[in-house]
Amino acid sequence: MSAMLSLSQVRFGYGPKPVLDDLSFEVSRGEFWGVIGPNGAGKSTIVRLVMGLLKANAGEVQVGGRSVRSYAARDLARVLGAVTQEEALEFPFTTREVVLMGRIAHLGPLGFESASDVAAAEQAMSDTGVLDLADRPLHTLSGGERKRVLLARALAQNPELLVLDEPAAALDIHHQIAIFELLKARHQKGVTVLVVVHDLNLAAAYCQRLLLVRPGQPALQGTVEEILTYQRVKESFGVEVYVGVNEISGARFLIPMALQKNTP
């Protein structure tokens, strides 16, 4: 399979000390990847680099076989849909207006939404459970509701690649599972997914491959079984953890037991 996303020897830092150093990985078309790691390891930075919001100090980021920096914003939006951790929308847009923003890259020369644009937005709102909030101003919604609205906007783009930074953050367990089931359904239709995941059990249940980023150490990549081992989780997160296998789904699951000794 050809690569939908690739990072090659990427280096990036917000100051003299790099957050990411010599990072390389490749996501084939149609794969479902999770990015995991402790706080401050550079997970959100990877998302911003892939979106073209940050420029690597060295190395190259490619989306769809070309440098992400070579895309015009409208062209990139046809390929890549993204949800970041925090996004400030300064004006009192309604949910419907925000989700319809995901269709901007598909609008005709006059810039008016067609019936198919409206239908795509309504389907995305329905899928994410926010259709009943369509006429509510975004600033009146809870953090979890806003997160689902922004996901609906990304889905309305009908992208080939979804890049998401902790899309289940601030959601209750029902909506966490609903979001990942929705990502799974899109993945099964051929969409490539790269998602930053805080919850290792969600990563184990839904991702095909994992990228484990660690401050000051080389990133690791591999299958869930290769990455989520007792030793690697203990060394990376500083916790004693029980790693088991769900008898129903066959997926790994993890139970934190205690902080590793000598860990603050």
C-alpha cells in the first residue's frame, strides 16, 4: 500500500531543545494508527506538523505523497480533516454553521452550499450526536459537545485522512466509545486515521498500529501487542501496570497498579 502520511527524520523544537528529534514513521492508506506517550512527549506537535500549522526544523512531512507545505489550504482540506485539542472560534457561530465550514473546500465558484453540502453536514451532525444542537451557538455548548461538533466538521469534509488530537477528551464513557466506533466505521470505509489517544485501553481496542513517543528517547512503532507490553508501559509512563487480554474482543487491556518506585 502507498503511504497516506509519512514523516521522515523530522526534528522540531519550540526552543533550542527539540521536542521531536529524527522522527520517522509511515502510515499506509487505510490504516488506523494511534499516537500515545506521556505528557510533553510531542503528540500534539505531531498533529500540528501534519496539519501544516508548524514547520519542521528538519526533515519532511508528506500527506498523500507530497509535502504538506506544498498544499494550498483549500486543497489540503479536501484530503485532510483534523480536530485539535483546543480551537478558538471568535464569533457566535451555530453548530450548523461550524459543521458547514467543513464543506468550504468543496464549494463551487460562487461559494454557496449545495443540497449535497447540507446533507453531508447533517449526516456528520447525526453521526456525532449533535444534530439536535444544530441551531445552538457554539459558545453555549459544553466542552464535550463542542468536541463532537468539531469532529462533525472534520467528517463533513469527507477526507481521505483524519488526524485527531484526543477526540474523546472531556467526553463521558458512552461518548468516548461512540466516537471511536464512528472512527472505526470511517476506517472500514477506507479512511486513514491517525489519532492521539490518552486512554491506552481505547488505543488497544481500536488502533491497528501505535506510535509511542517518549521525551528524550527514540519513538517506538509497531502493533498493539508489540508496543503495549508491561515493560514498555512501565518505562514510558512510570507506572506498574497489569496487561491482560479481553476474553470477549481479544484486545489487550491495561490496569494501572501503582507508580513505579523512584517516580515523582
